[in-house]
Amino acid sequence: MKILVVTDKKYLNPYTCELMNHMSERLNNGKVVVGISEFWNSDATFDIIHFQWIEELFDWDDYNMEKVVSLLERIDHFKNRGASVVCTIHNLYPHKLLLEQGCEMYMKVFQKTDLFVHLGKISKKIFAEVYGGELVKSKRHVVIPHGLYDSFEKNVDRNSARSYFGINEKDFVLLAFGRIRNFEEERLIFDAFRALKTKRKKVIIPWYNFSNQRLGRLIQKVRLGFTKKVIAKSGYIKKKMVPYYFAASDIVLIPRINILNSGNLFLGFFYEKVVTGPGTGVVGEILKETGNPYFIPGDKRSLSLAINNAKKLAESSNKGHENFLYANERFNWGIISEMHIKEYESIIKT
């Protein structure tokens, strides 16, 4: 079995990297090829063409209908040579495209897809609401969970991490991990922080969205400079630095308003933290299953209850460790890679 995972091999998402590595180890007679140029230019024959994020083929936001037509023609090229197409539903539409454009592109590819991989049970239901029940009835849909991010290091202790950020041992620290995409997500973080019922508190925002305009950026830095309670960083976080952020924190907030999946949930579980986030999509599904607090997006009272329940759990229980044990048992990459291979085998054309 020859598999082409269509993603940028120069910048591998940890999810894709882990999945490919474990599948390669388990394929007795097969090969996993990775790359976007391989999709556009290769004349090789593949059994499986697996898309993770379709918009990645257009550098995330370089979209036009001419390019979409070329995409569909390449899919037909591979299908005519015996390939089956797989799409993992990480999100329902591209984050960086207009909703109508994103849904249109996704729908055109979905109509040519043989197998849909959902990361949670509710994903299939939401998918049907957006793209129609017929696309669910006429295609194969399976649930294969997101894997636990266990390739990160746990080599930083709490004291070292807090020393790095200049945080006092007695401070209660909220970590808002994940790229901030818009003002609503930024406001959510600060609403959660203000709602946290303790005087000694700090919030770490690793991917703060500083303005591109000089004046706007200056205003933001001045505003943040008035409080020593906010630690805001910008830019890409190197993998070796990730342990510092989690070791320094007490609880983790997934700062999303409208979301289907989030790898940050699994990072929080890996680092044995209590996690809170929106009670929507697969994120909400897992938070509810594991007994972690969740909030209703747009409801400040709900957010306050969730963030303070997370604080209580972090201070008076082993919930963080329980999260790790739960995820380590159910979201093991060995199991998940084997599930992918089994599903690939079920759709291979003979």
C-alpha cells in the first residue's frame, strides 16, 4: 500500500508527523510519502491520497477558482489511476478564507472523497448540518481520535519554568495556549482572567496577536506594560520551549469561540493539566467525557464558573494526572495509526 499524505513536509504539524511516523512503522508492505509538490507534480501511482488541511495546497489563503479546478483535476488524475481519497475533518472550513469560499472549496473536494476521518463522534453530526446528510449517507465516515502529543519533552520543572517567566511560586497561572485568531478570542482570555477568583494570578498568552501597525503595536505594549499580571509573547514557539509554558501554569484555557477540534487540548492532557474550553465540537465532547470544566461561548457567567471550577480541580484533586492517564490509554498513536491503516485497507480499489 502506497500512501500520499498531502501536507507540507517542511512544516509538519505534530499531529501529521506522529501519524505518519507510526503508520510507517506498522506498514509491512507499504510506503508513506509526504508532500504538497508530490501531489501537484508526481507521476507515481498511489493507493491512498490523504488530505489533512485542503487549504494548505494554496498556502492557506491564496485561493481562486482556477486553482481549485487544478486541484480537482489532480484528484481525478490519481483516482483514475486507482487511488482512493481520504479527508480528515480538522475543521469545517478554512480559517483564513471567507466562509462561502471555504465551504465551496471543501464541498468540491468532499464530493470526490471516499473516506472521511472524524476526530470525535459529534464531528459527523456537525458535518452533516453544514454539508448535508446526503454526503454522509453516500460516503464512508469513521471516528479515529486525535493522538496524544507525547513527543514533546517533560524536562522542565515548575520552579525553573516560573523562574524563566519571572513568576512567583504563590501566583496562580492561567495558560491560554494557541494562536489568537481574532479580537473575540483575545477578549475571551481577558474575561476568563478577570473572572479568576484569586488576588495572586497571572496569565501567559504565548501567541498574542500584536498589531502589524507601529502605533497599534505600541499602544498594545504600553497597555500590557501597565500590569505585571499579563505575560504576552508573539511569534512561533519552538518545540523545546513548549515545556516551559505548561510547567509554569496551573490550568490551561483553550481560547476559542467557535471550534471543532484543538490539538492544544491534548497538549494540556499530556502535561497533566486541568483544561477548560468551549463546550462545543469535539473539544466540548472530550471535556465533558473527562469531567473537565467547559463554558458556553459568549456567556460570561458560564466562563467564570468554568475557569474557577478548573482552579478548584487543580488545587484540590489529581485531575491533571487523571487527564494524562485517560489520554494515554485512549489516544495512543499506535492504536490510532493501526485504525488508519485498517480503514485505508477497507477502501483500496482492487
